[in-house]
Amino acid sequence: MSKQILCLPGDGIGPEIVTEALKVLDVIKQKFNLDIEISDGLVGGASIDAYGVPLSDEVLAVAKKSDGILFGAVGGPKWDDQPMMNRPERGLLKLRSEMDLFANLRPAMLFPQLAEASSLKHELVAGLDILIVRELTGGIYFGEPRGIRTLESGEREGYNSYVYRESEIKRIAKVAFEAAQKRGGQLTSVDKSNVLEVTALWRELVTEMGKDYSDVELSHMYVDNAAMQLVRAPKQFDVMVTGNMFGDILSDCAAMLTGSIGMLPSASLNDANQGMYEPVHGSAPDIAGEGKANPLAQILSLAMLLRYSLNEVAAADAIEQAVSDVLDLGLRTGDIVSEGCTLVNTSEMGDAVVRSLQA
């Protein structure tokens, strides 16, 4: 039976970088004789323009039947006047919640060829390989009640609810512990348990679960210290697990350690390993259509889709090796270019990965 991939390019640079990933997928299908069917749909601002909503019921239905979703990016100033619940980003959040994509895996791995592109000293980042496991469908981004209200004084007040249930904490912790077992055997749980009851419960439950994983060294860290440690001594971390908001911030911080946010993929999985795969970066509307976007994070997201949702490990390995080979050639998009390298545009970088796979 053929596998189903839904392509949702989205807005800004999304269509450009997804196009390059699909070039790579065409080669991979032939090279590994994979039976994969691809469909496409609209999400985010593109969907608002076409249907008036950031995610239509029809596209959501297709997403739920797909083995994996290749997602570009959403958002841009064009839709800033939309009501909060109809912003482009709500399409992304709805996919996560409706499909229960609770486990967000964000690797921050530094390709050795890009060590000089990091904002930190070479000795601090050389060999960097961190996996951030972020809870994705709970916490303050989804908590109720939420809104903006007017007080009796006439002053407006914005409010959000930071909520986590015991079951939500346990299931993301399980993903993180099992990931640590397959990697370096170290897990750092990040919270703010000294001031937030939600994360006091988080720390209590993760500590208790740690007794069942004797082969994993568990430590805890407050989120403000974790942010500092990421830029002071990032290689101390192996796997980090945290809630939705903290994970959002820390993973973007970790991204810049690798030279460019344009290099980092991510996977969002449910219990059935059905997943959505997207670059960590956003829609970058300021460079959309100019051929400046780095497509490698999108291409590496495709590799994660093949690895986690389709179990095509050899195909995923081939893509990752092809990306490394292209970097060996000195080809760089503008976000990672340095002296002595060759500047290429979005399409040229995708073509180079294709050539490497075909060689």
C-alpha cells in the first residue's frame, strides 16, 4: 500500500523551500523504489485568501489520513489585521491539536562545515548535538480561559492560562526518556518550579518517572538558567525536555548555535508516529520570492519524515549525507555563507542536493 504525504507549503518562503524538498523526494522515490503519493493543500495566509480560514475542514481531513505532512511556513504582515483566532498561525496550531501532535523533536546539530558560521566560538560548538523535546499541544498556548477583557476601571487586560495535566506531562517525558536512552543517556528537564505551580507538578512527575529509567541520568534546570547555559556551554546538554512555551524559546536559541536557523528541521509526532515536519524558522516574508531562502532545513525535515513516519531509515540517511556532501563542496546560501565559499540561491542549493543523491 502506498504511503500518503500531504504537502502544505504555506506562506512567505514556504512554497520556495518546499519545492526544493519535493525535488529531493522525487529522486529518493526512484533511488529507493518507494511507493509514495503526494497531495497538496493550502494553510495559513494562503488558505485565508482562498477560503477565509487558516485551515479548511477539507485540508484537515486529508491531513488526518496522511502518513506524514511536509509543512513549509505560515504568516506575514499581510494578515496582521486578522482577528487573533483567524491569524495564519492558527492553522498550524489547529493541525497540532486536532492530530494530537504532542511531541515536538527539535535537533540542534552543528554540521562541522559550519562551525565558523556559529555566533559562538568554535570550541564551544564544535560537535554540538542536542535534541530538544518540546510538549506541543498543551501549556499556555492552548490553555483556557484566554482573551482580552475590560476591567471596571476601563483598563484593558490580557490573560492566558498556563495548564498541564498529569497525563500530558507523563507522555512527553516518556518520549524524552526513550530518546535519551538511544543517545547519550542524559536528560535535562527544564521548568520554573520555583514560581509556577504548573512546573512544580512537571518536576515532581518527571522525577518520579526517572526511577524507571535507571540508564538515563536525569537533571533539572530552571528555564532562565537553561537559556544562559545554552550560550555558555551548550555541549553539556544531550536531550532537553520542557513545555510548549519554554521549548519554543529555547529551541530557537539553540538553533542559532548551529550557524543559522535555516539549517534546523523539526518533527511533531502523535502516538501513532503520524507526524508533521517543518523547518524551525518562519515564513521570512522580507525575502520571499527572491531566491535567498535556505532550503536545507526543509530538506532535512523531509529526511525526518522518512525516518520517523515512514520508517525509511536508509532514505533518510541518504538525504542527510547529501546535505553534508553539498556543504563539503562549499556551497552556501546567504545565511551561512563565509569567506571562500560559493554563494548559491534557493533553487541551486536544492539542485546540488539532488545531484549528490544521483551521484
